[in-house]
Amino acid sequence: MRKYLKIFVVFIGILLCFCTFEMKKEKAVYTAVYNVGSSGTRVEQIQRRLAEYGYYTGYVDGIYGRGTYDAVKNFQRNNGLVPDGIVGDTTLSALGLFFGTGDIGSDERELLARVIYGEGRGEPYDGQVAIGAVVLNRVKSEDFPDSISGVVYQTGAFDAVRDGQIWLEPDQTAYAAADEAIAGRDPTGGALYYWNPATATSRWIWSIPITYSVGRHVFGSKQ
């Protein structure tokens, strides 16, 4: 009997270790170091944020070249950081960017990108970030489910779920917009709803004060 009990205890220990590993893997942090030669959507986000702060005037092309390097150094110098032109955790934090998901797993991140793509592809980039922000604002709100999947799949919440566009493969812009929303960027200022004024038929939705508008969508929250 003791022999089987020991085997059972060992089995449970292995199972717990495996589950812990999987959870850590699922919630992997996406932070990295960016320098000359780096490229991709996260470099675009760095360039866009530097441009917002008045440091970068080149094309937002996702290519970490000399212009981005000089802009980073100037930003670092003016914010008390080591002006090495390398974007790591400290510089990302100073820029207000966080390329990680915290308590948001990779599956939830992908789902957020899917709803952004299904609902907002073809919209301006800020409009796509705004859609992601609305989803996350609902997660934080006591009036909605407390997870991205719960919010997205709430009955009648999103047309993309109802018509199946949620299953379309997101592009890199949608993923970038999801990452910015996860990092805390919210162009809407806390909106919980958005709609297309040209197609909205609900009388109730028009009772919500509009606080932000971009592309074909308007955003707002109940008072």
C-alpha cells in the first residue's frame, strides 16, 4: 500500500511541475532588446511612440535604422537614461511601452488580435488599437466578464463572432494593435462601446455619449 502511495505522490508532483511549466510558458513575456538591425511591428511601435513625443520624424517602417537610433539616444538623454541607442526594459518603460502580456496568456493575446482583425481590418491603426482597448476596458469593468475570452464570446457582443470573421487569420497590424492595447494604450479614454454610425440600428446604442471617433467607428461609455 505504501509503495502505491509513494508512486501516487511522485505522479502528482510530476503533474504539478508540468502544469506550472505550461502556465509559465503560456504567460511568456515578449520583452526583448531592440537595436540597429532590428525590425518588425514592435519597432514600429517604438518609432510611433518616439514620433508622438517629438523625437522621431522618419517613416514608421518597422526598421531600426540610424534615424531610430538617434531618436532613441535623444530620448534617453533627455530622460536621464544611458544614451546608448538600445531599447531594453528601462527605455521601453520610459516610453510607456511593455511588450509582454502579464496575466494575459498567448491564447488570449491571439484572440484579442482576432477580434481586432475581424472587427477593424481596414480601419486606421489607432482605430484598431481602440477596439482592443474597448475589449480590455470591458475585462476591467464590473459590468462585463473578467477575461478576454469571456468578453469576446459574450452573446451578441461582437459581429465578428456572430458572422465567423473571428476565425480569420490576423495580420501583423492586428497583433501590433493588440500588443499596444495590452501595454495600456487607450485612444478612447476608457470607452466600453463602439459602433459604426452608418450601419447601427440599435436605438439604445445612440444613448451612449460619444467620446472618441476614428475611421468608421465612434466610441463611448454610459454616464
